[in-house]
Amino acid sequence: MLPIGSDSSDLREQPFVTYGLIAVNVFVFCFLQDFGRNDRFTYAYSLVPYEFLSGHDLITQGDYIFDAHKKEVIAEIPHGIIRLRPSPEPVYFTLLSSMFMHGSIMHLLGNMLFLYIFGKHLEDSLGMFRFLVFYIVAGIGASLVHILFNQDFPANIIPCLGASGAVSAVMAAYVMLFPHKLISTIVGFFAVEIPAWVFIGIWFAFQLINGMGAFGDPTGGGIAYAAHIGGFVIGLAMIVPFSTGREIEESYWRYH
């Protein structure tokens, strides 16, 4: 299933924060990551669980990964398939920077499509400032969940990047506020309209199934399912306090 849009006629304001977040992600991928070709930048600013947990930067030299603080070998990686670069100081900054980077053009386009479709209504409901804080906090929380489930070698030295955790939280908040709003979706060769609770429910079920299927694989199949699932659960927990005081109560369970 691929979402291609939702009715925006009920938006009260232009979703400038959503547009801004999309613009920042596109800028980082196109200009700072050079469409994924700038490995030095990408590896330096990606989140590495070992670095966050230890506070020490990891650097690849030849076929070895060194702890730059301890000045000792952490792992041997044949053929330099993980090319870690010096990270910013402190390394904890990567918890934020990794949220705005992507591994490929399809990774970027997929996340930005979902952010546009689901983010604009959430921003309209919460307001620009609350939405921005919600997005950043949820994204950081999703990354922490990823770290929690990837503390052991070799998963703890594999870089993680992407907006998926934050976008998952946006989807969770969306389904809480607009469960019956119709999502235009491509299913097979057909375009159909599906209630948000059905679309997002199926999406989340796939995350759970694939996440369990990847259990035991240190690479997670190349996808950070823990961040997806964690972000979604965090979004469910955060939307109630973040929506408190906003004039959106009438939107709950309103769309048919």
C-alpha cells in the first residue's frame, strides 16, 4: 500500500513547519550528503548506539574500528564495510542530526511522503510550535528505543539514520485524532480510499511482523524496526498531553 494523499480542504492554516521539515531533510540529503555519496558526512553524523552509550567516538581505520577515546580496537570489519568517521562533539548530537539524514533517495521520498500526508493535519491541530516539539521529542525518543534494543555487538556499531521514528509518531498521533479520515492509497493497480485507522493499523502490523522476523539479525534487515515501533508507541503516549488545551476535541472520532 502506498498513500498518495488525503483531503486538505479542512486545513485552517498552511502547514509551514511540515514544509520546513521536509525542506531540511531534502537539503541535508541533496547538499550535505551529496545524494548519499558523501560517506564522510553521513557516517560522521549518523547515530551509533555504542557511541551514545559510551560517549566515545568510533573511527574506522582499514579493517578495524577503534574507540577514539580508549585508543583500542573494538571490532574487525573486513573490507571496511562500516566506514565510521569522526563524529561531532559531543557524540550525543547525532541523536538529533541522524533524524534529518537518509540512506537513499527512496528512503527520503518515502519518509517525506508520509510526513506530508499525515503531518499537515497534525500540525494544523496542534499548532506550529507544539507540532515541532512533538516531532523532535518523538524522533529522539524513537532513537533511544533503537539504542535500547541494539546494545550488543555487532548491532551497537551499525549506524542508524532517518526520519522514520518521528514520522511513525506523527502517524500514531494522526490515527488518534483522525481515525476515520480517508487516505487515498494505491493498492496493487488501483487507487482507493481507506480510513486512517485501517491504513495505519495495517502499516503498524507490518512493522511488528517484520520486526519480529528480523529479531536476531544484528542488521535488522537494514531497517530500524525498533525505532519505527518505538516511535509509534511514543506518539500514542504523547498526543494526549500535547493536544491538551487545543481546540481540537471536536476532531476526535469525527471523520466518517
